Amino acid sequence: MSNLRFKPAGPATDDQLRLNAEIIDNLVAYKGQSKLRMAAMNVFIHMLEPKDFEPLRERFHQMDKDKTGFLNASELQAALQDSNVDFTPE
């Protein structure tokens, strides 16, 4: 086993702390897309009749195996496989 030691980095310079403008623009754009997506989903949900919405809610709860209220990639992949949808995991 080698004697590998970490050396303290010291305080960061202003250049190291400065974010690339493209990164900031991408974060702002992502935040805007999320708000737009949520607004669109709210419109869609309010257009449904309760009798139409309940099967969607039930299917979501079936897919949400860990009961978090969100679908992760593996839960979505399993649901697609169960539905015989042709897809690639990538």
C-alpha cells in the first residue's frame, strides 16, 4: 500500500468559483421548462373528468414500486417492459 496523501488545496481563486455563462443559461432554461411542463400537466389534469383520471392514478401507483410519488428510471423501464413497449434502455 502506498503512502498516498492529499495536499490541502487552499482557497479557491475567483476564476475557479466563476461559473461558465453557458451553464447558468442552461440552468435557467431548465427551470423554465420545468415550470412550463408543470403548468401544462395541470391544464391536462383539470380537463379530465374524475372517472377518466382514476385509472391513470391507479396505474401510476402500480408503477411507483417504492411509493415515493415519483417514477425512477427502473420503475419506468419495468412498466414499459410489462406493457410490451419496444424501447432501448438508453
